[in-house]
Amino acid sequence: MLIHTDKKAYVVFSLWLRIFHWTMVLSVTALFWTGLYIGDPGFAAITGQVEPTFAIDGWFSMEMMRRIHFYAGFILTFSFIFRIAGAIWNRGDRLLPRFNQKRYWYGLRETTLHYLMIPQKHEHHWLRNSLARTAYAAVYVLFFCEIVTGFAMYAMIEPNGILGTIFAPVISLMGGEYNVHIIHHYIAWCFLFFTIIHVYMAFREDVMEESGEVSSMVSGMKYYAHDPIDIEDLNGKRRRGERIDKPSFTTYRPSDPNDPREKELQDE
Amino acid sequence: MKNRVNSLWTLFQERRLSRRTFMKSCIALTAILGLPPTMLDSVVKAAETTELPTVIWLHGHECTGCSEAFIRSSSPFTSDVILNMISLEYDDTLAAASGEPLEEHLHKIITEKSGKYILAVEGGVPLDDDGVYCTVGGRTFKESLKECAKGAAAIIEYGSCASWGGIQAAKPNPTNTVSVSSVVSGKPIIKVPGCPPIPEVMTGVVMHYALFGQIPPLDSQGRPKQFYGNRIHDTCYRRAFFDSGLFVEKFDDDASKAGWCLYKVGCRGPQTYNSCGNLRWWNGLSYPIQSGHGCIGCSEKGFWDNDVFYKRLPDIPLANTITTADTVGTVAAFTATGAVIVHGAATLARNKYNDIQEEKRLKEQGLWDEAKHNNGGRH
């Protein structure tokens, strides 16, 4: 903690979000690899010497892969739903892209230049920068598409059942079940790229800014010397003397002096 | 005869066939229609009392393959169906008569039996240039279809052409061929897709209507549930190999000789709804997968555009692209990893450079020791 002595701790992510973030990590990992296997199976044949009679018992049987895929699919779906539900009552869990704010558009430019390592006069600290906000929102859209296409295929085990009746129009909307398979497969690859970049960005941020980016998904806390520019997304308050759409980009104002954490910091 | 209903039972009586034979036929019919044994009572009742229907069979934009399949139905025999069980009044490929007399007969029937006949349609409807790409008897198919559909009690779309547009509707669909149901509306329509449909399914659907006077229960896409209620994949006898992970890799390998699953060589069974797996073809003799060839999904909407039929994952549908999503994905993932490493290295290098510059600046100003101290020795 030594490293953070000159910084204030901000509780950003609820325990609820942190739990479901990690269940999603685990289920997506399982889904991606078993999904690749389902798309192009063949370990049984590669490992060779398979007695057809006993192949079904193998860990690399299609049956097992599909079973893991379906279990993980259900876990992901419920994590997805719970995580979104949690965002309703916790501000820190819904750091969405706010397209109606000027700050969002300014942040897009600023963060892009930041990652291109082009020096800028003023760089701000963010609870979550505009690029990250956009990427997370996009990933949730992709999650939704994967869940819908996944369950559409799953439902067709019993086409005249309840799920089958619900998803039949979805399938015909996408141009048939074959296309649903293809769409599901294409989107799956997007998660790999997201993961690579997401993990890199989190580690980079942690090293560069020392804001506890990586541990924040375990402890829920981030560390800043001053209030980040988008702090109102967390505390719901506008910073004094400032209009939301026109933040001052030159000076940081001190945060709310009535905040007990602030007092503690000053006492020290 | 005139006072009696022209039912199946009357037909048996005329032929001096016993009640026992009639009952046996009814049991067979129940099974063929895909109905549970408990429905036998209704089948018998219907066979005794329902008048056998008039059928008009039109041919549109198609290859007549569905007729070829239809005439090979073996239970019931097609000859029995068209000579005894239904009254097939018009079919330009099967009729002995031809030319103007046949066309005149068609007009007579659609006027006399208006609202009572079944219209069976084989083939899609080309719409471009006012439908000139398919003409029968000098009139466009679009025109004659609309005329015949007006008085039809129900319409059966036989084959993938009538049901979905068919192979002539493949991209870019030069004649703008569409399904029958996109031209005709307001009538009960039964889709019997397949290229061609299974013969017994074709006769089964028309017999269902003939016996019960109503269309069979349909699924969300308008196909009879009893024949299109299952994926071929879920009824396939090779499914056990799929579950075990035993796959044919090439068409001439040992696995293909052993009869393993054809999933990896592009079988469309997992996305195709038909009775091939349980009814099979030619009196239960075989079906494509049993013959060692993957299903091409011929009863599915748009199957003609889902090529290549011998690959599980098709090439990315862009011009001049012969690569799959998996290849692109793998390459892109490695590229992304590489890019991330480069970016990380560049970040560290830039930071190091900045530090050196800062140190230099501070040293020049003589503030270096102070700054070091303020930082708690950390730099």
C-alpha cells in the first residue's frame, strides 16, 4: 500500500460485479475453447487408438465438449443477467459511454492520442476512459448476440418446445440456422481480441498510473491523487463550479471538503 | 354410387376388399402420416366418411424432380394415391391428355370445384419481367398460379422451389424467383420443402388432408410437424459417432469406410429439419448420410447459398477470399499479441526516455538530490 500513500482510495466496483466478472472470465474461456473444438473437432482422432465403443467416455469426446460448452453457456448467461442487474443499483458498475456528454468525445480523442503516445498538454485521470467505456459496451452487445444465437441453436433440440417457439423467429431473421452457426462462430473470435487487448491495457494502466487497475477487479478499489474527471459517475455529484458538458481541462478542483475521506487525508 | 360419399371405405367396398384389409390399410396410413396409434380411430372414421379430394398440380420454375420423387412413393403407392385416393384432375407432366383440352379441363375444374380442391404447386414463381421466365400453355406461371389459388381450399408447396424459391433463387437470383407463399396469401399453405421431398412425405401430406379435411399441424415455418419436427442430426444413426468425437476427415479414409460421422466434411444434418433419418428414402432403403455423403440441407431455406457443402466452416463470404474465420482469427490473434508486446515495449522505452530527460533537466537545475529525497528514494 506504500505506493498509494499519496492517493485516495475510491471504491468503484461492487463485490457483486467482481464476482460475476470472474465467473464470466472462466465461462468465456471454457466457451471459447470448447466452441473451437465443436467447430472443428478431432482430438479423439488425433490422439489415435480410439476404440469406438469407449470413445464416448473420453474427455475429448464431442459429448463432453458440448456438455461443458452448454454448462458454461448457462453460467455466462446468468452472470450476464446478474451483472447487468447489479449495474442498476451500483453506480460504479455502470460506467457506460455517455454519448450526450462533450467529455466523452473529448476523451475519445485524448485517450487515442495517449495510447499512440503522442504528447499532450493535459492528460486527465479517468475512472474509465471513453475508449474503455465504448469497448465494454460493445462487448456486452457481443455477449448478448452470442447468448441469443447460442440459445437459438440450443433450443432447436426441441423445435416445438417453448424455447424453440421463442427462437424460431430469431433464426429466420438471421437467414436460417446455418447462418446462426456462422454468426456465433465469427463473434466468438472477437472475444479473443477483446481479451488480449483488455488484459494488456489493464496491466499497462496498473504499471503506468499505479492506480490499482488490476487489483481493482479483486478489491474493487482504485487509487487517484485527485478526483478523476468523471467522478460524478461514481458519486452522482457534479463538481462545483463546473458544467458537465464543459469541464475545465486545466485545473483540478479539490473534491467535496465534507467528504470524510477527504478530511482524513487532510488530517494526515 | 351417387348417393354415397366417395370415401376410401367405399373404394374398398367397390373393389370387394374385406373390412380387415381396410383396417390394415388404415393402420398403415396412421403410421405413414406420422400419427400416434391412438389416432387410429379418427383415421378409420375419416376414411369411412370423408370425400376424397380433388387435386390440381401445377408446375412452375423447377426441374420436375419433385414429381420424380412423388411417383416413387411406395407406401402408399403413388398409383394408389393418384388413381384411387385422390382425384388428380390436372398435372401437366403426368396427364395423358395435353394441349388445349387439358387446359380447358383445368378451367372447368377450378370453376366447378371452386373452394374445394387442393392446389399442389411444384416450383418457384419468377417475378421479373412480368414472369415471362416460366410460361405454361402460353401463360405466365405467376398468372395461372394466382388464378388457381383463388378457389383452392388449401395449397401444398411441394419442394424447396415452391417453399423457398429454390436453386433458381440462388444469389443473385436473376429471374427474381420467389416462393409460392410470397405470391399467394389468405389460404392455408403447407410447406413440404426438400430437393426433392421424401416421396412418403409428399403422399403423406396430401393423404392427411384427404382424410381429415384439414391441414396437418404446422411448425413456425409452415412445415408439417410430423415430418419436419426433428433435425436430421438428432435422428441420424451416425449420431453416436458424433457424440463420441469420431469423424470422417476425408471421403476416402478409414473412418468413412467405418461409417463415422460426416460432420467435419460438411454435413448439414445439424441444421436441417426433415425425416430422412427416420423415414429414409425408397421405402426405407437409405438416405444420403447412410450412403456416405453428408446432408446438404436441401429442405432448408437458402441452402443453395450455403456452399461449400464439403466444409463445416465456409470461407469468409467476401470476393476473392479463400480463407476461413478460424485462419483469420488465429492470424489476427497472434498479430494482436505481437502488437500488444510492441506497444508495451514502446511504452517502457518512452518512459525511460522521459525519465532520462527529467533527470538531465533536474541535474542541470541542481534539483536532483532534492527531488530524489522528496520521492522517498524511489525513482
